[in-house]
Amino acid sequence: MITIDTPVGPFTMTGDGTAVTAAVFGDTLPEGWATPGEVPPGAVEAVRAYFGGELGALDAIAVNQHGTAYLEQCWDTLRTLDEPVSYRRLAELTGRPAAVRAAAQGCARNQVALIVPCHRVLRADGTPGGYRWGVEVKQWLLKHEAASR
């Protein structure tokens, strides 16, 4: 497990040596999320590159989190997003346009912050909505990404 400084505060990752299994904004993992372990090679450098403006650097980081088949599909779909979308659009992208609430659960249950970019999902009216790590962090990330595109 490792914690690094970022422009929005500490960012902590843990892994199984080949994939990140949890990542949070803060210096401690929520209880029961993942066992502290070795972060895969290159993950720290990729996160630093992201904060340096290389948004695509996160794509190279392998992740491993477990959930239902639909949650895993949501997490995979989130990793394909290049720009913000609504919860409805996320549901459409998963192939289940009526599953808006389930898509929202995909964001809420995501345990790999930033790398699985649930911060890119907004309310239908374009407002940020909630974010486990704080709306201020979500807004900062969205501004950073818009400026780096």
C-alpha cells in the first residue's frame, strides 16, 4: 500500500502486485475494502503523470475489484469514458438503458477511485452530484481533465 501527495490531497492505493485493488482520496482505506498489499509497477508513476496532464496514463493501470457481472461491466465501461456523461448515458453504454439506478450503484460501489473514473458521471442536469471523496475533489478532477484535453 502506498499514499502519495496530489493537488487534491493524499491518494492511497493498494494492490495484489499485478493490479490495483483499491484506491482512495485520503490516507486510509475504508474498513473491509481490500487487504493492504503491493501496488503494481508503474501505478504511482501513472497517477503522477495523470496529475501532470497525461490523462491517458491511468489506462495502463490494471485494476481488480469484484462485484456482480453488471457492476463489473459498469466499472469496465467507466474506464472507456473520455469525458463526463450522465448516469442515464452510462446505463446506455452498458447496454441496459433502463438500468440507471444500477449504473449509479456501479459508481457508488467503485473501490478504485480515479483509475475507474466514476467522477466522470454527472446528474442529468450536468451538476456534479455526490462523490464519496467530496464534491470539491470531483469538481477539481473534472476541471483538470477539461484543461488537459
